[in-house]
Amino acid sequence: MRIGAIQRFSLIDYPGKICAIVFTQGCNFRCPYCHNPELVNPQLFTETIPQEYLLNFLRTRQGKLDAVSITGGEPTLHLDLHQMIDQIKGLGYLVKLDTNGTNPEMLEFLIGNKLVDYLAMDIKAPLNRYEKVTGVKFNTALIRRSINIIKNSGVEYEFRSTLMEDLLTDVEILNMGELIGKANRFYLQNFVPHKTLDINYQKVKSLSPERLAHWSSILSKNILEFAVR
């Protein structure tokens, strides 16, 4: 595993749980608005953190932390992801996995072997706009497959989308909601111009309160639990 960073404590990353966060290096997307460029652009990678360092830290936090959230980058790029998760769960922790949904085979393996307790998948755009928004060409059928796997997994899950002015048209945002369909949880995240993979996106505007309210009212219709972050 290429571990780029560890956050030792979080009250917000795993709903209802106190967790640590593990950030993996490497991503197969190049979303220009990404807030973790140091985990995406290999030129910005720092020295990796040994897995044993992570496990030793978690041993010291048993009984104090409930869970570990694994994010990136894109964690499912790492073929030994299941081995690290198995060791984390062996210490008694719940595991949440963040993913972009491009590796449904890995998701099926982790779910089938009861290695994940919570799944969070980013929905970037409607399928016909994925390549434009993510900056790469790939088989977008993988996204729909991952959505279906997660919704039928029996594992707690959430979908989430980041929106900003001028990224998607109104019709495309509506199509994105249709792609998700009926779901347990969906979180809408308003873009915050800060550190981004493409520095030009530091000048892009967040959604106005009016547009945020408008899309919240539409996208929340098929969702059991909806919130704006």
C-alpha cells in the first residue's frame, strides 16, 4: 500500500463514529477541482508511510477510535488493499472505504469477504460527461455497475457529488440524479475554491445559495437521507 498521509482523529468522516483517516497515493482520475492534488499528481507525492506505522498507531488507539476511513486518491487501485483492511479489522475497527467507482471487481471482493462496513462513492457527473469532468477516458459502464453493487450490498453506504457553477448544465445535474436513482444516502457538496489539482479552479465560484437550494429540492426526492455538506 502507498499510504500518503494519516489523519489521527475525525468526528465527521464516518457517520456516527470516531475514526482515523488513511489517505492512499495515486488516482486514475484527474478531476481539476480535486482538493488532494498531492495524492493525485505523482510529482507532488511525498515519502510513503509504512503500513506497520499505521497498524502500530491503531493498536495504541484501540477502545478510543471506532473506525478507520480509507480514502485517496483512489484506494481500489491498490491490489493489496484487502490485506491492509483485513489487518485493520483484525484490530477490531470498522472500515469505511471512499471510492470513485472505477473498480467494481474490488468492491465485490471486499463486500463478499465482509471487509467493509461503510461505502462512500463519488458521483462526478452523468455518464455522458464523466470523461470530460474527470479528464480521462475509461469505460463508464463501470460507474453504473459500482452504483448497483453498492446499493445491493447490504452494507451502509452513501453517494456524494460536488457541484459548482458552470461545471454541469441543469439537464446534466438532473441526469446525474437519475443515474443514482433511489438510494439510502446522498450528500451534495458545494465546491469551495481552495487547493485544487488545476490551479485555475481556485477561481471557480461555488453554487449560490439559491441554486444549491434548487438542486437540493430536486436531487433529494428519491433519497431516504439527503444533506448538503
